[in-house]
Amino acid sequence: MLNKRFVKQEINYLFLLKKTERLWHFPLLAAICTGVPLLISLYFDNLSSGILSCLAGLVILYFPTKSNIKDRMLSLLICSFGFMISFAVGSIFSFYPIVSALTLGLFALAVHWLVLTLKTNPPGSFFFIFVASIASCMPFELSTIPNKIGLIGLGTMFACVVGLIYSLITIHTIYDVKKRVIELEKNNYSNFIEAFIVGCFISGSLFIGLVFKMNNPYWIPVSCLAVMQGASIRHIWRRSIHRILGTLLGLALCWFILSWSNSALMVCFSIITLQFIIEMLIVRNYTLAVLFITPMTILLAETANPANLSIDQLIYTRFIDILIGSTLGAIGGYFIYHEKIRYAAVRRLRKMRIALIR
């Protein structure tokens, strides 16, 4: 009886559309920040460069809509700098698989710990690690790294300009916003344990992809991280199942788009449309959002770094990557939210600190 009730509850949750205060303005901002660089690069017949700037445009997702102009722009500028550092770290250390995996793990540890300590709002550390993961899996060419970082910088600059224009247009709606005070997390031991687990699993997931020479293996750590960002063990396992289910449907949609997109212009408009839909759905239903996230990210990745695979091979490869990553993320989430493991790890860290002080 309990199992039937649980299954029914999960099925209802799968199709539940949550209420949200998010207006259509924000999805439109995201679509503009990712779409304009794509269309400009298409006009100059340099779509691969536009993809990097389009990727950088995702920094607008850190735009704090419930803040004053000063805080909005400060947040965007800091996150823009973070995007550039993320891409630089991922690309500079991508010359050898083991070094790349270890560096990504350490970077994920540091970023996730910082985000937990400062109690930043979603999407938290996700897109910084996402950008670093993509950079880690690009072909290593030292001479092109400065140019690529510059393209990331241009994309974030454009997002900042769009954010400023939007803030000036909507200035009458933010005068009464209270100043947000950043509070530091008191339990730094617990934060470090969670960040350490995230770093280990991100490093391990990328290492698996690189060792087995999977095509664009950054899909594994990205899927792993997306699942581990759940709020509890139950939420993490639910996210894992929903991500795999959403991915299956998303891959079918991606196959349809790739089959019918016979020009670069259609690919660009597909990415812009998908980005708008994602931001409309991500706060309402995760499974539906993943359905559109999957084709959009595949279009971005394959346009920037084409693998010369058939559509069927590409879809199959992406599903295997996401299945592995989601499974690893669910396991990592178990370690993060297992109280006995956390308690034992925190105690050990405290004892180690006391021993070092003595």
C-alpha cells in the first residue's frame, strides 16, 4: 500500500507544474544573451566563435532580479570574471587527461565550497563547473586559448550590457528592494565535506570519460553535477530518474531537430527558442526542462566541436554519457546527505585541526 502511494506520488510530481513568480522577462533576457552572439557570428560566417560567446551569455542566469541596479551589475561582473577563469582553468590544463580530471575536481571543490560559504542563490556553482568541463574537453591548442577566453569575455560583456539596459527600463520596480546582505555559513566543516565529495565525483566522472575516450566526455561530469545539486537524498534520486527520463524524451526531440535543421540559421533559431522555453520551465518542472535542455546543449556542443558522427550514433553516445553521469550523481548525492558519513567526516576534520594547532 505504501509502495503504491509512493509511486502515485512520484508520478504526480513528475507532471506537476509548480507556481512561480518569475516573469517572462527573464527567459527573454536569457534568449537574447545567447541568441544575439549566435546570429552575429552566423552573419560573419564564424559560428564556432559565436558558440563560445553564446555559452558565456549564460552568465545572465546569475542576474539577481530582486536587487537594485548596483547589486545586479556587481553580481554580473563578478560572475563574468568567474566564467572567464572557469574557461581558462579548463582549457589550460586540458593537455593531459589525468591532469585535466584532477584540475577540474579541485576547481569544482573550490567553487562549490565558495558558493556554499557565501550562500549564493541557484544556479550556484553549476555553470562555472559547466564552462570549465566544456573547456577541459576541447582540443588543446595553446595558441588559441587567449582568443577563446576573449570570446568568453565578449559574451559576458554583452550579457552585462543587456542586464544594465533591462535594469534601467525596469528601474521603477526596484526602488523598494532591500539591500541583500551576504551571510557566511557557520558550519565550514560541513561545507568543505560537501565540496570535497562534489570535487571527487566531478573529477572521477571526467576521468572515466577521458580514459574510455568518449566523444565530448564533459557530458558525464555535467550530468553528475546536475543530479548532485538536489536538496536531499530523495530529491537527488528523484532528479536522477527525472533527468534520465527527460533525457530520453529530449534525445528524441534532438533527433527530430537535427534531422530537419538543414541550415545553420535553423540551428541558431532552435537554440534561441529552446533557451527561452528552458527558462520558462526550469523553475516549474525539472523533467520538462531537461527535455529541452538536452537538445539545446547537444546543438551547442556539436556546433562548436563537431564529432563527425551520424545522428543515430550521436544520440546513442549522449544517452550513455548522461546515464553514467546521472548514476554517479545519485551515488555522490547519497554520500553528501548521509548523516553518519557527514558527521564522521566533520569530527575527523575537527580532530585534525586541533592536532595541527597543538
